Amino acid sequence: MSCRQYGSKPTIAFWMLIAIGDSAMLLAAAGPAVMISILAALALVAGGFVAARALTRRSVSATRTVVRRRA
């Protein structure tokens, strides 16, 4: 196929650059207090996502239990 798939790395990098530019314009328009509160809210959401993922992940030792018999 000659077309790129959606979600390729250059596309994601492009939209991340747009998001950074939007946040810079928001900072210039609203002021640092609003931007800091937005960043704090995003950090809380990301922290909650990481914590939920860590709690749902199983440990490796629990899944690889080896039972040995005596000869």
C-alpha cells in the first residue's frame, strides 16, 4: 500500500507539536496560574492511570509457579 497507516509515529509527533503550541498560546492568554492548574489536573489523571495499571498488572512470580514432585 502506498498510504501511511493512521497513528504512525510522524503523525503522532506532529499532533504533539500542535498540542505544545496550543498550550503555549493558552499560557500567554490566560496566565501562569491557569496553566499550572491545568498541568496539575493532567498530572493527577496520569498518576491515576499509572496507579490503576500497576494494581491490575499481575506479578511474574505468581504466574510461573513450578510444582516439583519427589522421585
